[in-house]
Amino acid sequence: VACLAELNRVSWVLTHDSIGVGEDGPTHQPVETVSGLRVFPNLDVMRPSDAEETLAAYAHSVSRKEGPTALIFSRQNLDQNNDMSAAERRTGTLKGAYIAKKETADLDLIIIATGSEVQHALKVAADMPGARVVSMPCMSLYERQSAEYKESILPSACTKRVSMEAGVTDLWYKYVGTEGKTVGVDRFGFSAPGDIVMKELGMTPENLKSVIDTM
């Protein structure tokens, strides 16, 4: 109803996202919830990857006049992308997606990630000069940017793309295309410590790298 009524400056805070909840088991591991929320019209769903993205997400939620915002937070400690300035990360977040790590050679691969998986993407890309990492905390906000901006982030000439998010993968095919791959969780989780669940279900830099190696 809030989305239909376009209620403004409304923020919903959802914590303990995805399979990292661990011991609580699959009934408390909402692999489908973030994608389910993303398909609501007028709702901006923001899944930030570090403290600066979180600050920007909060700022967006309390200033947006076109509808409500859902803020999706992890329970895990996350690496901070301190190779970029705070201002760059905040500005990029307010555009829905931005380059979190730019390639240092000819662009060969784009890794798109959100939330707790951005740190894994950055680790893998560190040893790949032709790899670009795109942090996409908010799909709907990115879609409202200009065609020129979107092309600068995800250039159409680069079709070798992979996404990584600890949730169902369906919505990511829009961004990785028919030649890309997704790393996600298209099943229910299980009860175990959060780090074990993450590892067993492929939410690690090692698994991301192995998927890239098959492309």
C-alpha cells in the first residue's frame, strides 16, 4: 500500500539478510525476499556493501519523495572499500550502481555485486587487470539514470559479465545478459554457522573465481 500511495520519506529496515543468519536455518534465510521486494513498483530496495554506501542509502531513504525505500543490511562484518573515497562511494550509491574497482588494462570482465558479496568481487578482481567491479546497491535507482551513465557503468561492448549475490539469481540476467553467468543461491539454505553456510552455498571469492574461469 505504501508503494501504491507513493508514501515519501518512508524507510523500512530489514536486517540479517540472506543465508548468513546461519543456525536459524532456512526459515530465517530469506534467499527470495530481496528479489521479491525489487519487483514492487515505486519501491527502492537498497543493499549496501559498506559503511559509506549505508550512509548514502539512509540519506536517500529520508529524502525520497516518490515512494518508500527498503534498506537491506547484513549481519556480517564487511570489508570497507577504502581504495575509494567516501564521497565517491556515497555519490555512486545515490546513482544505484557505480564502478567500485576500475580495470587497469583493456576491459575484459565485469563483476556486478551487492551487499556482502562486493568484498568478494573486489578480492577476485584485485588480481585481474582487465576486471571491473560494479557495486549495484539499488537496481531501480540505477534504471532511473541516463542512458549515458548506464553505458559508462555497464558498457554494452563488454558481454563477459558475472553477478554475485547471496540470493536468487533471476533478476540478474537483465544485467549479465545471455553470455554472462550468475553466482547466487537458487535453493533454500540450511542450519549451520553463517560462514559455513556461505561457503557451502558458494558465497566465497574462491567460488566466484572458479565460475569466472569457466567463461
